[in-house]
Amino acid sequence: MSDYYRNSEEVMSVGKWIGVMIILAIPLVNIIMYVIWAFSPNTNPNLSNFCKATLLLAIIGIFISFMFAGCASMLYML
């Protein structure tokens, strides 16, 4: 068997994912847990990558919304 399969982490079960989704549904706790799970070395790599991707998309979405808000306010001033 190759080293890729020997070093791979345990697959997260459906029950664990449901627990993650419940925790991420709680306001303010979700932001803290996203950061902890994204950057903690003890977190399952699947969960860590999910949290990193979600945080990156949130940052991109916030940036785009600020851009649209800036354009809308400029149009309002005209």
C-alpha cells in the first residue's frame, strides 16, 4: 500500500458532520469554531480544509459586498 493511504486521516462520519453543522449554526460560536478548527493542528484535515475554504469565501463575500455598497453610495450621491 502506498504512503498516501497509510498517512491519510480517518474519514469523518455523518454523525460528526451533523455535530459540526449544529455547532456552526450557533451565532458567534460558529465564528470562533471556524477559526479554531481551521488553524488547529489537532483538527481532522477534512474539517480544517472545510473551515479554511468557508472562511476564505466569507472574506471574499464581505469584500464584494463592500465594493457593491461603495458603488451604490456613489450612484446615490449623483
